[in-house]
Amino acid sequence: MNLSRDQLLRAYRQMKTIREFEERAHAEIMNGQIAGFTHLYTGQEANAVGVCEHLDHQDTIISTHRGHGHCIAKGADVIGMMKELWGSAEGLCKGKGGSMHVADIEKGILGANGIVAGGPPISVGSALAAKIRKNGRVAVSFSGDGSVNQGTCFEAMNLAVVLKVPAVFVIENNYYSEHTNISYAVGCDDLKARTEGFGFPVFVADGADFFSVYDAAGKAIEHARSGNGPAGVFAETGRFHGHFVGDPQYYRADGELDDLRENSCCLKNFRARVDGGGVVSAEELDAIDAEVMALIDEAVSAARAAARPTAEQVTEDVYIQYGSA
Amino acid sequence: MPEKTMRDAINEALHQAMAEDDSVFVIGEDVAGCNGSPSGKVGEVGGVFGVTSGLYKAFGPDRCIDTPISESAIVGAAAGAALVGMRPVAEIMFADFIGVCMDQIVNQMGKFRYMFGGKSRCPAVIRFASGGGFSAAGQHSQSMYQVMTSFPGLKVVIPSNAYDAKGLLLQAIRDDDPVLFFEPKALYQEACEVPDEMYTLPFGEAAFVREGDDVTVVAFGQMVNRAAAAIDALEADGISCDLIDPRTSSPLDEDAILESVEATGRLVVVDESPPRCGLTADIAALAADRAFHALKAPVKQVSAPHSPTPFSPELEAAYIPDVEKIKTTIKEVLA
Ligand SMILES: Cc1ncc(C[n+]2csc(CCOP(=O)(O)OP(=O)(O)O)c2C)c(N)n1
Ligand SMILES: [Mg+2]
């Protein structure tokens, strides 16, 4: 795989930024600083980054309730996101949406989404627009192992094939939908095969390995971009936290979390892979770590100091214009 | 009498109904929890709000059924099982998810009996956690019961306290029509006295939470406590109010509301949903239509504004009607 030095450094920085954003969000939620329901992406960073490194701001993504990682990977402003989690009027969505609704349309981020499988049909619409306009863009939707069981997801996959649009369906199997294991909720033995049954190719990846995801996503995106219709990525991954912050995680096996953090960490895997290769050094990665920590600190300070919304703002932005001008 | 939270009261009702009647079963996402999981602790979760806690252990996998994330299929399965004689109680976690399964509720379950010429029964109950108060933003905070009230064929229940919740749920399960049961999630931890034994509360019979002479206040769900607090605070000013909690919006106890308005001549209606085509407008119209002669002041509605629910805590606090807003409005109709 031919990744330039810059690309490698950038991919690592993105993954590290997501990791530290999430770990800090976790700490701040435990401190009572962030309200609402927050679902952390820690552990799955390589999936978002491995996919989004193939996209530019013209391509779109649509995310899920576990959306911070996808949004950061697609270029969302980290400080604006932190302000949004804080519910500030300066947040990326003016404090109206919070964690579950981070969006930045200009950057092709069509939103995190609080409705499981709310995203895939919308992504098909973005792909349809790309097909009609013949502009070579692709539309990526992220789904979980639970989300793929929703009718809207099935409908979107079939419609994408029928219309032969450049939609890419990324399925992140972290083995759980809330407290239920995939072995219960997905009735067949082979989710990849089930997905391919819709009539598009699905490329498999190790979701703890940036290079593996980058490779699989590259094939899927290339397939869609070249006018061959939709494609999929199926990645096995693990989330290092509970479903939501505060989840007692009764479903885990003993030692499962320790094992995940030890053996399925995309940052460790990345370092091991590039170590000694002579392209990027451990010191360079350490320097990125320090810069990321500083950025996250800055984001939290900015969020703490940011303007709070006022009551009049409740009814702003419901419409562009309501009634006669 | 023992005090119980609304969560525990509903849970107790489910345990008792399932023990009493083999045709009652519970179905939904994580109502047991941990199915297929390596820990083997199936049943440990009992619903994301803990309302179905212990049912799996007590009644097993055939009667406490976890599903994939498939709301249309959950409601449809409940409706179908009910159509052939079972009494399912389905859980749709957040009321907002009605958006995903609206057809099965509205076009299917709610219309069978009428479209089939009165020849069917569909004794299904669908439970939802509704309403705001958690900074859960636009897709996890809606009441939805005001929308569902407009569909003939569905009964709509909105308990405002643990005692009512138990009695109304037992009635819902025994009821032969489809019932939508909305549990204001802000009230799950609120406790009051709840008898251990089974009892039912009839649908279409309002509760008088306060009795007074000057103003009739009608409030639903989460707003009942706030309206009571507003009314209690106004006592010092020599103002007394009837506070009516209809408990079911379909059927609606119109007589209770009209009789009270006849006596007080003033009406304030409180709900946390947006105002258009909602319960406050519905009840205001009822008074305008049937008690206009008795009114001494314009009817006032206290509701959320015509906007989705915002995330930010400050914005949400401004969005959901508070005690102050209810007090001010009661004073307005007396001015
Ligand atoms: C329509 C709908 N049903 C249920 C939920 C509640 N819910 C939120 S996330 C989730 C599990 C999703 O599992 P998965 O798709 O595997 O994503 P993961 O959480 O693992 O990232 C559920 C059931 C929801 N938000 N929307
Ligand atoms: Mg999952």
C-alpha cells in the first residue's frame, strides 16, 4: 500500500485526536460537565479514519449515535465539536443538537444521528445526487452490527443497488448493540454474506488496523466512484467503553475490556506497523501525541469559556423562513 | 402503604400481569439484555430504563423476548400476536422511535377492528418512555402522545405518578383494544404510595389532583407535578384551582373538564409538547365549543414552543414549561 509520509502522519494524528477527544469527553461527563446521552467511539478510530482518508470535503458521510469519530475523521472542527458537547451557543450546531447530532454540511458531514439506521437512506439520496450530477462524489454511511437489522437499512441497501448509485455502506461490527450480542441479533451466521446478498461487493477489514481498513475502504470507494454502484466495508472492531457513559456492561466477558485495550488498539497497532520502517519515527508520533493533547486541552478550555445560549434561541433555526417575509 | 417509584410500580404490574395470565408477554430491545453475550448474564439488564427488570428470570425467554433493532417488526409482531389472542406488552424504548414504526401502529394495529367490521380484537400494549428533561435533544425527548391521540382506534395513556401507572398499566393489559402507554421518563424515579396488590384504574376517568374555585388547570404527564407546585404556591395569594389530570388522552374525560370549567369559568391547559394540534389546543377547543357560556376569561395554553427539543440544558429548561410559567399564566386568566 502506498501511503506517503504525510498521509501516515495525518492518519495517526486523526486517530489520536479521536481517541483523546473521546477519553476527555468521558472524563468530563463523569465530572458532570457534559449533559445528555453520549456514546464514545474509543477503540474504533481506525474505521472512521481508514474510510475518511479516501474522501474529500465534496464526498459525504452520515454517521450514527456514536458519531464523534466519524465527524473528526471527516474534518469537523474539534473545538466547535467540544463546544457543542458543552451545549454552547458557539458549538458546531449552536448547542441545539449535542453529541448525537454533530454535523457540518460544508464539510460533507450530514450528521451524527440519534435514530438507529436513520442515516443509510439519506446517504443513498446524497449518492443519487452525485449520480445525477455526474460529479464523481461518493456518499458513505456508517452502520453498526445492530443498525443493519433495521428495515431502513435494508431498504437503503436495496435502493442503492436498484438505482446503481455511488453509496458506500460501512458496517462496524463491535459485536454489541447496546447490551445484545451480534450472535443473537443477526439471525444468520454471516453478516458479510447477508449484506452481499443485496447485490454489491463487501470488503472485509480488521477494524483495529488502520492499514486494513484503508485498504478495504479504498476498494469499496473506488468501486462506487467508478460508477459500478454501491459497495460495502465490513470491519470487526471493539468499543473500549460501555454503550453509553455509565453502562454497567453486564454483557462483557471477564477480562474482555483489558484484552481489547491491550490487543485491539489501533494506535498501538499503527506504531508497531511503522516502527523501524524508516518512514516515520516514534519521536514524530510522540510529538503528534503532545500536539493532540494540547489541542484537546484548548478545546475544553474554549468550551468552558464559550457563550451560553439564551432562551430566545430556542425558536431560532426551526425554519429558514416561516410565514411571509 | 409502601412507597414505590414509577419504574418499580410499572415493573410490579408487569410481573403480576404475567403471573396472572399466560398470554401476557414482553417484547422489545434489551428487555432482557445480554442475549448472545459472552458473560452469559442474560436477563441482567431489564430494559434501558430498568422497567422490565427481573422478567426474564421470572418468566424465561419465551415471555421476555429480546429483539434486534427493528421497531416496525416489534410493533407488528405484538399486533399480530394480539390479533390471534395473546396479550403482548411491547417496549419501544423512546417514544420518538414511533417515527420508525408508525405504520404498524396507526395503519395496522389501530384500524384492524374498524376495517374488519368489528370482528377482531387486538389487545396489545406498546410502552414508550416519553418527554424531555435529559438534554437528550431532538430525537430522544418528544412526548408523541399528542400526535397519537389523533388516531381513532388507539387508546392513549399518560400516567403522572407511580400509583396511576400501576393501575393504568394493568387496565391496559386487560383492555381488549390496542393501548399506547407513555411513561414520562423524568418521572421514573418519582415515588408515591403504591399498593402491593393488583388494581386497575378505568380509562377516560380523570383524577382531581387539587380542588379549588378560581381556575381549572388541566395538565398531562410530567406537567402534573409542576402544575400542582404552581397551584400550591398561589394558595398564599388566595388563589385556588382545580387541577385535573386526565390520565388518558384517548378516551378523554370531557365531562370532568367541562364540569370544572362550568364552575370556575377559567381554564389553563398545560403540556410539554409543542402547541400545534396538540392536547392543549384540543382541550381549549373543547371548552370553546362546549363551555363558552361559562368562560370569564380567554382559555390559556402552556406548552413548549413550536420547535424541536433543543440539546443545551439552558435551552431545554426554557423549552419545557416550568412552575413559573404555569403560575404566571394562572394569574393572567385571573387578571
Ligand atoms: C430507532 C432506534 N431504535 C433504538 C435506538 C436505541 N439505540 C441507540 S444505539 C443502539 C444500538 C446500536 O447498535 P449498533 O448499530 O451496533 O451501534 P453501536 O452502538 O455498537 O455503535 C440502540 C438500540 C435508537 N437510538 N433508535
Ligand atoms: Mg454495535
